[in-house]
Amino acid sequence: MREHGTAVSTRQIAEAAGVAEGTIFGVFPDKASLLRAALMSAFDPQPAVDALAAIGTRIELRARLREAVTTLRAGMSANANLVTAPRELMADDAGFRERMLDGRRRILAALAALVEPDRDRLRRSPEATAQLLLMLIMVSVHRGFGEGGEFGDMDDEEIVSVLLDGLLVRPSPTPSTESPS
């Protein structure tokens, strides 16, 4: 599926699994059920949640976030061809949609936990910070969601820098509020 998306044939799936094509339909009632199961496996949030937890909170915030970006970008890149597939399959299965959303919530919670020790240093809550970081990662992996642009050339360090430092190259001098004498 990572190579062919939902256009993959059951024959290709059977060959990749090393089983006869008929065997697949002994387990799954139809191709859509098979694809949903494969997508749930591909988008299983637990490996990402475990990897984010393993980063821990002992290292400096910027280093923690850089490791988180590297981890999440790798997973998202592996599944880049699958991101449109869930929409096609969610229409038939409300539970599938909820499981996908729950996976995203779990990843956001793991990111927020990484940020939590530095809550007092941030303008936004750890949860909002996690959402912003995840959006930046998603846009960098999916190249602005098909819009082209320069998001794809952002490396992990720049993503963290944009989140923590903003987009200004240098801070502008703050205008004085005192009137001249």
C-alpha cells in the first residue's frame, strides 16, 4: 500500500504477504476491510508514542523537539502515499475514523508531555505547542499539501526554530515608549 496506495490489487497484497490471494478473503470479507486493517497498522500511533516517551525530558527543550521532529517526520514520510487513503475508506466506517483521530490525539499528548517541563517558557500551552509542531511537520512532509512552496526544504532544526523562535531573522528593536526630552 505504501507503494501503490489504495489502487493496490489483492494479488499484489497477497504476493507481498507471501500467501495465496484466496487466503486474504478467508480473513477479510472484502478489499475495503483489508485496506482499513492495513491502514490501521501503518498509522498505529504506538511506535511514535513510545519513541517520543523514550526521548524523555532531561535534555534541553530544543534538543527534545529536534528528536521528536526526526522521529515523526520519518513515520510520516513512510506513510506519505497513504494520507489520502483514509478519507476514501472512512466514509464506510465511522469507527475507523475515530481510531485515526484517537491516534493523532495520542501523538499530540506525547508531544505535549515532552514540552510540559518548559510550560513557563512558552507563550502557548504544551497542547497548543504540540499542535503547532505537528502542523509544521505535516506541512514539511507533505510539501504544503500539494501546494508546492518551500516547506519541503525545511530540515528538522529549522522546523524547531520556526516553532520556538518564529520567522524573524533578527528581532526588531522595540520602539521606546518614552517621549524624547
